[in-house]
Amino acid sequence: MGSELAHLKSPNPNFADDVRRSFAQQPIMNLLGASLALVEPGVVEIALPYRADLAQHHGYLHAGAVTAIADSACGYAAYTLMPAGSDVLSVEFKVNLLRPAQGEMFVARAEVIKAGRTLTVVSADVFALAGYTKTLVATMQGTMIRIVRASSSADHS
Amino acid sequence: MGSELAHLKSPNPNFADDVRRSFAQQPIMNLLGASLALVEPGVVEIALPYRADLAQHHGYLHAGAVTAIADSACGYAAYTLMPAGSDVLSVEFKVNLLRPAQGEMFVARAEVIKAGRTLTVVSADVFALAGYTKTLVATMQGTMIRIVRASSSADHS
Amino acid sequence: MGSELAHLKSPNPNFADDVRRSFAQQPIMNLLGASLALVEPGVVEIALPYRADLAQHHGYLHAGAVTAIADSACGYAAYTLMPAGSDVLSVEFKVNLLRPAQGEMFVARAEVIKAGRTLTVVSADVFALAGYTKTLVATMQGTMIRIVRASSSADHS
Amino acid sequence: MGSELAHLKSPNPNFADDVRRSFAQQPIMNLLGASLALVEPGVVEIALPYRADLAQHHGYLHAGAVTAIADSACGYAAYTLMPAGSDVLSVEFKVNLLRPAQGEMFVARAEVIKAGRTLTVVSADVFALAGYTKTLVATMQGTMIRIVRASSSADHS
């Protein structure tokens, strides 16, 4: 439901550049063909054009692709509210698949629900765009953890 | 935790062929490089060799790829216990990412927890294999829905 | 995030009476001291005054009580959009506990995200009220199933 | 699915006493009539006899009561593997309700899946006992956070 964080400021003055640099270093986003569509404090959108090789057996976008863009959007939305020098990892997420993911383009929009020192809770909606219609096809609720970059070694908990 | 379904029989005598045929029709599994490793009544395993283009920004397998194989394994595990002529869709799933997904090979093993007429609850563990070690990196709990194939139209609920 | 269902009409002209009658038949709501605060198509609120005997070991409202009102609110929100003669059961839910549940009063507000023939997806926010402040303490995302009342026997799936 | 933690040792030599003392300080467990049935490193069981005032509108145990014992079992299972002086809070959990919670007695059995320095992932199964039968009625997957007791103030993340 509604995020409580409006008119947020990021503690990291370079948050948008940092998100874009990190996103460019995620090879799977390139493989899928996803791109950053919006980066604001507490809000990130990722767009993914439909491609037949991303489908499941009915031709709909596979839940793995839906989840990939929703999870990355959640992680980066959390990241926009973290101090410089942080890193972010997903702890867990839950996805409800509401309708078949049919469309020409998909957009995952993530909003921070609660930003904490260590843990940040984020929700994301994934919309399918087809012609002039926009349909909600999935919704995610997840938890992200902040890692201080120097110690971003093997164990994230 | 432990599945309660041991020594199960499928109501579909061709369940294994049906799973293999459906899997072969999931283009995203081919894009990722995933393959079916085990198909038994109530249990399915999917294997995915590591590739650099499936990684997130630390070089670990992206949560979207982890989820893609876990979700497909859950869906097919549910499918093995459905009557012939059924179809399966994911309703929802929850993933806990336990450790960085580092390894040469990943295996998602799904087991049915409870098979119902309409809904089937499944859990999956995703393991990373590296040399002789096998590490649990993620665990999923999800709900799959049976669709009677003739009516597998737009609305799955 | 935002519900897509605004200005809804219920297919059951007596939905509000039916919700109130069913709620009155939930003994645990009486044990906890919870009451219905709002019943509209697609939206239900349940209020619960703090009592020391509902607490966990720090004196905060126990997650079980938080979940009880959130789950009942989700079930009844789904129910408001079902035809007369339906019954509703929870399939699954996920709760993020955002802050310690400290307050004089708690309100769970549930909104339908997607109503289907069989399954309805609902989200709920739980707020703590203390003096003039209102704090979001938990958020739920869940799936409810419609049962046709005649067959509401043992197996709900 | 299977916990990976067998033959565990607790870093807290008094873990069992600490769990029992903390449990005794949870008023809601007393209100519900729940008791600790097993406390071992990484594993905790909580038992709850059926009472009519814990039911939902069909007479089954309400999902809030099911969740209350599952969540407390998960928290204490995590706690058994934490150093002395720790405190534990629930971050999030997901519950699948598999069958109507009908029975004379309910037992929530929680097992740690992965214990980390900060976060611990736990799963729990809730069984209904009736005569000589034992039925799995719900399964939980959740995340618990360790708090160092001195700083167990308002913000748990």
C-alpha cells in the first residue's frame, strides 16, 4: 500500500550516479535488455521490453524475468537512501503474480516503505504496457540489507 | 522443512514426458542455459551452470536467475502430481537469499508440500556447487495453481 | 503499493452485514478485543486497543496479534467483493514487521489489490496510534480463496 | 525443506533457561494457553491446546493463533544459536495455510535454516493432532534479527 516516504532526500549526494554505475555492472540486466527508467530518492523504475526469449511456455514473460527487474528495482530504491560507500543485497522477497505477464513493455516501480540503518523494506509493482493500457501484473514486498562496502565479503548477514 | 509426500504416484502416466516437453517450450530456460536434472512425482530439479552474464554487480548469480530456476522447478514439481490435461501457473512465491550465490553450478530442487485439487504448495532449495562443496544459497516457498488446459485463457484466478 | 480498485461496487448487496455477522462469529477477535472499524467494497479496517496480555516479552504487541487483525482484515476485504453465498479462507500471507508495535491502539487496514473469481490478492498496513501520532508498524501481502459455501468442507484447495 | 544444521551447539551455555525465562515473559502465550514443548540448539517446539475462543468463524484455529506460535517458535529457535546477551526480533515471515486447522492440539516446530551474525532464517511447520493422527496445517519461512541487548531500544533495524 502507500509508501510513507515522500519528498525524501538521499544522504548520498551522488546516489543517482552510483545507482547508474552499479546497474551498468549487472550483466544480467544487459542480457535481459532491461534499463533504468527512473532514479529518485526512495523510488526506482526499471523497464524491460518484451522479447520472445524471455517467455515461459505460454509466451508470457517468465516469473524469473518479472522478479529480476522487481528485485533490482527494490535493491536500488533502498540504495538511494543509504550513505555513500554502502552496498546493498537482497535478504528476501515475496511476489504475487496477479495476471499473465502479457505486453510489449514491462516496468517495475519500487518504493521504499521503511528505511533503516541496516534493513530497508521495499515494495514494487510490475506493470505490463500494451498499446495505451497499463496493467498491474505482479507485486513484490521485500527486505534489503545495507553492507558497508569494505566488508562486503562472503557473508551478508 | 520436510515434505510429507514420499513414494508418490502421479495421476498422469506421462508426467515426465509432459514436463520435459513443457520445459523445452520455455525460451527463458534456454536463454539462461538451464536444464532439467530430475523429474519424479512431486520432485523436480533444474540445473544452471554459472555464466558471467547471469551475474549481479558482485559477480554472484542474480536473484532473478536464482528465482527463475526455483520457480520453474516448483511449477513442474506441482505439475507432476496433476492429472493429464492440466496446466500450471505460479500464484506467488517467497524467496530467502541465504548466502551469495557463488559457484560453478546451481541446482534448484523443488518438493511438493501439499497437493490440492486447485492449489499446490511447494518448497525449493537452491544449492551452489563448487568443487566438492554444496552450499544452500536460497530457499523458496510458493503456491501453484492448476488450470484445466481448455480454459487456460487470460485470467488465471 | 497503491490498490488499483477505487470506487468499487460489491456484487453482494448485503456485504457489510455479512462481514459484520461473520466477524461476530470469530471468537478470537472477541478474545483479543478487536472490532470492525470500516467495511467498504474492497477495504476493511479492524481496530485493536493495546492490552498488556497481548504483548511479547518487550511489552510490544505480539506479532501473532498484529497478524491476526491484518489477516482478518484481508479476508474480509476480499469477502466484500465476492458474490453472496461465498466463504473466504486465507491461502497465504507475508508480513514485514517494520517497527516495534508500540501504541495505545492498532488499526489494520486491508485493501484488495486484485479480485479474481477464485483467488483475491490483498495488502494490509497495520498502524500504531499513540496520542496524535500514527506509525506504520507492519505490512502484509496475502492471498485469499473464495469457497462456495455449500462445499466449504474440509479441503479448501 | 531440510535444515542443514544438525548436531548443533549453542554459543550460549544457558540457552534453554534463557528461552524458558523469555517465553514466560510473553503474556500472549499465556493468554492463548501455549507452552514450550522442546528447546534444543536450532530447534524449538511450542504446543497449543485447542480452545473454542481461539477459533475463526468455522471453528478452526484462527490463522493469527497459528502464526503466533509459529513466529514465537521461529524466534526462539534463532535465539538458541545466539550468544548470551542477545535479543531477537522478527523481521518478516511468510505463512502458507495448507489445511483447516482442526484438531485437539497444535504443535509449531521451528528449525533454523541459516544462522548468521545479524540475521537468522528459520522455517516452522504447524501440525494438528487429533486422536492418533498428525496433520501438517501450515508452514512458515521467516527471518529473525539479533539485537545486542543493551541497544534493544526502539528501532530494531
